[in-house]
Amino acid sequence: MKFQPFSLCCECGLMPARIKQVGLSEDHQLVIHWWCLRCRKAIYVVKDLEQCLSEHAEGEQDSWSEVVARTTAGGGEDDRFLASMGIRFLGEGES
């Protein structure tokens, strides 16, 4: 799977040893929270999901819907693994 990593570091330049929380804000922003061990401060990185998707679309030839369609298409190792755990994707017309 291809992905574009985020650059995460504190103002002092230290990268997080571990991420404390990841979530979504009410206005559809990705929020990543950790504690800086050097500064002893709570750090929050906020990234707009719309911006993430547009950056991805500009950098990749595939559209987001094509990526999702390829990911959910049957026959892959991931699908077999998920099926072995009792997880399946809903077909068209199912809800």
C-alpha cells in the first residue's frame, strides 16, 4: 500500500517517541496528539482531511475513488485475511 507520511516533530525538533491519541475533530480535521519528552509539552498536530485528499490527488495519478475501489476489490491477501476473521465488505444494494 502506498501512503504519504506526515512529518511529526515538536517545535524543538524532537520526533514523538509514541503517539498518545489520533482522532477527528468536529470540522473534519485529523488530530494527532503526543507529549514532547524534551519540552514536556502536549503537542497537537491538526491536518485538514480535505487538504490531505487534494494533496494525495495532486501527487498521485489515481483518484481517491479508484484507490478505494482497488482496496475493496475481492481476491487479495487482505480480503482473505479479513474473511478468515469473519469480516466482509457489503456488496452493492446491501446496507
